[in-house]
Amino acid sequence: MNLRFVSSSAFLKDCPEPGLPEFAFIGRSNVGKSSLINMLSGRKALAKISSNPGKTRTINHYIDSDSSFYLVDLPGYGFARLSKTEINVLEKIIHTYILKRQNLKCIFVLIDSRHEPLKQDVTFMNWLVRNNKKFIVLFTKSDKNRKNDLAKLRAEYMLKVKTMVSGFVPDIIPTSSITRLGKEEVASIIKEMLLT
Ligand code: GTP
Ligand code: MG
């Protein structure tokens, strides 16, 4: 997937014209959204990454080389270190973008593969279901688990979240921006959705 940076937008109104299908990456701060976009593009420094949670504060558009779709790197939710006002502002930006962006085809919700279902993620997925938004769950940082552990974590997570999120599609795609696990699978999901 050959991607090029297009723009960083503070608000929905600043985003590029919604002329192409769009796929957004969201999840808790520091979960690995920007790293995953870099991994998909095969470029290390396309999207800015940082071990400091809260790195991405804007809506970042990337376009593929055939100009057939956009990938979007969103700010994370659940910043531990931000003020209540800052959290509210970012949440409003994310919610407005998801609810109003007409060309948004699907949202990839990123979850750290090492974690139990966390309240913020469950709340967010329920919000997506309530608002009829299509989403797919990706596990990030899968390289941090042994293979057997990963399979077990994935199965347990699916089982738990199924009871917590009504309408949860019981599947999770494991990814790693280090080993590039999941690269082909995510790319082929995007390709397939471009045909629908
Ligand atoms: P915000 O922009 O703050 O919301 O974070 P983000 O979700 O974009 O996370 P980012 O890609 O900046 O990564 C956060 C940290 O996790 C960085 O230190 C990355 O190097 C690390 N990281 C991301 N993906 C992986 C992965 O697949 N494996 C490992 N081991 N580390 C990862
Ligand atoms: Mg980021």
C-alpha cells in the first residue's frame, strides 16, 4: 500500500473534499494507530509516532498512490494526562468526524492485544453500534505476546466483548507494526470494501 500524506485537519470542516472512500483508525492513545498506518504503507516515518500518549491531535489524511481511497489517523481517546476540557474537545472532534463524514466506509478500532476489555473501548464500541457505524477490531502490538498466548487472548477478548457490545462482529485481526503481522489481511479488507 503506497500512501502519501495529504493533510492534518483540526476539525471536520477542514478535511479534504469527501470524494473518495475513507477508512479511519481509532483507539486509545498510544495503542499504535500511527505505527499501523506506517506499517501498512511500508514507510517508517509517514505518520508521527511517539511513546508519549496524545501525540496525534488532528485528523490526518493519507491517500493511496492510485488515489482510490483515504486512510485516516485519528487522535486517541482516553488520555490520562489531559485536562477534562482538552478531553472533551478531542472527543467532540472524533465524534463529529465519525458521525458526519459521509465518505467514511469503515472504522478500524485498535485494541492493545495485551489488555482485558477496557471500559473506554467498550463504551466507544457501544457508541459505534448505537450510531450504526461499521467497525472492525484490530489487535495491536501482537509481537509482545507469544503465539499461543495471542490466540488465547484473542479468543477470550472476543468472548468477553460479545457480551458487552451488542452487535459486535466476533472477529479480531491480530497485527504488529514490528513483525508486519496483519498487513495483507488489513489491505485485502480495504480492497474488498472498495468494491462494495
Ligand atoms: P497517539 O497518537 O498518542 O494516540 O498514539 P498512537 O495510537 O498513534 O500510537 P503510536 O503509533 O504513536 O505508538 C505508541 C507507542 O507504541 C510507540 O512507542 C510505538 O513504537 C509503540 N508501538 C506501536 N505499535 C507497536 C507494535 O506493533 N509493537 C510494538 N512492540 N510496539 C508498538
Ligand atoms: Mg498517533
